[in-house]
Amino acid sequence: MAASSASRELFTAGVRAVLHDWPVLQIAVDNGFGGVYGQQKADWMVDVVQQYFHDNADLQQFEVEDYISTLMDQEFDTVVDDGSLPQLSKDLLQMFSQWKQGALQQLQASIDKQTPAKRAMRMMRLWSVMLQLQLLMGLILQKPCVFIFFSNERGGR
């Protein structure tokens, strides 16, 4: 088993990438479902989820789903019913398996795959906010409003 602290940090980075890219958690944080400390709770979730993997041998997908579902319910008053928990759990189990096998390059590649999803999610949230502003301004001014949105996001990051 890969036991160095550097490799354990890599697994933690994987958990962070998966959870922080998860739209359900991001919506809960962005909308204050976890209270004023929602972002801190999301960061805390990274720690407790990675510890859950280290403390429990041979986790099954349903166990990971149940654990994360319970955390979301208790910490964010959110019931996850969008069907995303199975894939989220599979991703975490795959990363943990890579970590246990010492396949750190594969683990890093799995983490790197999360980055485009995060960028896309961030852009979707920005577009959503812009659309809401456009509709709100149209209602206030009683005229159609158009905002032009420029992004500084680059595909190569």
C-alpha cells in the first residue's frame, strides 16, 4: 500500500477535485445551504471522506454513496436525488484503488481529468448568473437587456 505522506496528499487532492467539481456540493455551498460556513464544511468534507477511505477496508460503492449522502443531509440539509452519487462514488473508489496500488501517475491523471469539468462548471454558473441578471434588469427596466460576457478562461490550463 502506498503509505508516504506525499502519496496520501495526492489521494486527498483527488478527493478534493472530485468533491469540489460535484455540482450538488457547489450548489449547496453557493446557495448557503450549509450556513455561513458552507465553504469550510465543503473543505472539511474532503478531509472526512479521505479519512473514511483510510479507516474502512474494502469499501463498496453503496457504502460510499450512503456516507456522502449522510454528510450532505447533515451538513447542508440537502437530499441528493439527482443520480450523481453513483458516479461520484465510482470516481472516489477508482482513485483510492490507484492510491492503494501505488499507481500515482494514474491517480494524477484521474485528478487532471477533473480540471476541465471544474472549468466547465464554473462557466455554467457564470452564464447562469448573467442570464438571471439579464432577466432581472429586463423586469426592472421593463425593456429587454443584453449583457455581453467575456471570459478569460483558457482551454490549456
